[in-house]
Amino acid sequence: MKHLSYRYGILTLFSICTLMGMTSVKTVLASPAEEANRVCMKGGAAVVTVKGNGHGSGFLVSQDGLIITNAHVVNRGPSVVTVVFRDGRQVPADVIGFARGGVDLAALKIQNRKNLPHLSLAASTAKVGYPVFAIGSPLAADNRDTCTQGNISRIRPDGTIQHTATLNPGNSGGPLLNTKGEVIGVNTSVAVSPVLDDAGNQVAVVPGGTGINFSQPGAKVKSFLADIKQKKVSPISTLPAEEPSVETISLDGQVINGSLNGSPNGYIFSGKAGQTVVIEMDSQKINPFLTLSQVIESDAGKKIEKIAENDDKGAGDFNARIVATLPADGIYLIIANSSERGETGNYSLRAISKYE
């Protein structure tokens, strides 16, 4: 009799669980794909594209418009930038301060806004092997709300998170999220791969595609937020001077101000076959020289194939202008240089896309 009662009790309990707990069981056992979709969709609502002198990414950490991004995204730009939400809404944001001690973080503020979507910082520590998600605007501002997935592959001694969620120029300043959609880091840089000419010589380095990506840890973000609250931020970037690197450029006509210090500067963009691009470089200090090349993957790494170059727009006009139709989908490299070797000076650069 006891045995029968025991069996009946088990069956009854099982039946109750089946009838009343089915929904919760399904929720707990959500598939990896469903989990990834949830993180990307919820997280993307609080991620913005930051447009100043070029573009990067950022994310809201408060409902009243406080945004965290990288210092290098805004340190040479205007004091008021434009942030673009997932749905295309554009609003101005003030650059309110930079992290001290050379930390690559900056804070922006959207004024007079309430109830904005925002992300929380994770309380737990990131560990090797944990799955992560990166959200941002890689390569072009129109690629906003791009979400990639990977794993933490290493925690460096300084706390920097190395991971495999794909990053490209433009992802800088975007969040690195855990499976709960919490911020565990700020995406900052990627390992670079060399670009070779036809002779096999390295002519540039291009970020992205290496599977080695770096994010500043959440602990630095928490420290920076505390400094913001206590008004202990720097009014200017504290980043150390570095060698110029390849930057991303949008094909929207936005002017980028740069300078040559005896060596050329590189800009990359993502293009489509049949797309016509117009690139202009103007300066009153130097004699501009432009080169446009396609970046092509090979067994030896990345190499470039020159598409067009230009020294002068015309008689008496020493500024440079290229009009070219792109031969294929892929990544393209603009080299901004001067005709005279070793020239130094400021210039403006812009690129426009046209379909014909």
C-alpha cells in the first residue's frame, strides 16, 4: 500500500509539473539561438552610432541619456556629436569628459531626455570560455545595430578581455555583453593584419578579420562612472600619443579633418560592386595625393590592388579627387598622402557614394 501511494504521489507531482510548469521549463531551456536573439535585440536598443569626426559606437548606461564610448572615437572631434539610435533617430550629445590615466573611455550626454533604454553593468567577473556578444556599427555608420557572437579567449594581466566576437573599425565604444545582456566590457581594438603590395611588401595594416579582439573590462567602466558622478573626469583625452592607424570612413560626404606628419594616413570602407565613389582631399598646406585600392584576401594575408590615384583635380588646382566604380563587394583602402615626400600639414577628406 505504501508502495502504491508513493508511485501515485510521484505521478501526481509529475502531472502537476507538466500541467503548470510547461511554460517556465521551456523558458529555462531556451535554445542558444533564442538566447542570442534576446541579447542582441534587447541590447541593441541601448546602443548608438556616434558620429563626429568619423564614426564609432556607444551605449547608454542611464535612462536620462548618459553614454559611454571610447576616447579615441571622440578625442579629435567636435564637443557636440550626433548619436544615432537603432531606428535611425538622430540626436545631439555633448562630450562631457574623458577617463583619466590614459584609459580609452569617454562620456557623452543627451540633454533633456528621460526613459531611454539603457544597459546594466554585470556584477560577475568575465571568465575564459564564456560566450559574449558585441553590438555596434562596423565599417559604416549604416551598419548600426550589428550583433556578433563569440567567446572570451583570454583575460590579459591588465584585465583586458580578448574575445572572438567579430569587430571592425566602427565597433569601437560599443558594449561587450554576457548572456544576460549585461555589460562586461567596452570594445576597443582588434589585432591587425598586414596589407601587401604586388611585390609582397607591407604597405599598411588593416584591423579586423583576425579573430583577436579586445575590450576594456567592466571594472574600468565602473571606475569611470564613479569619476563622472564625482566630477573627476578630464576635459581632454588622456590617451598617449600613438602612431596613426587606419580609420573607417563613411560614404556620406561627411568631412574628416586630418593631418600628415611625414607619412600617409589610411581610411577603409565597405563597398559594393558597381558602386561609384567620389573621394576628395583638399589642403592649403600640402599638395594632396590620393590612392584608392581594393583589399583582397590571399594565402599570404591581405594584399591591395590599386584602382585609381590622383594628384591634382586640374590645371591650377592642386587638390586631389578620385571618381571610381568599384569592381566587387569588399573592403577598400584610401591612402591620403602628399605629392612631396615628407610634407606635413592639415587636410580635409570626404567620400560620397553614388549608384549609376
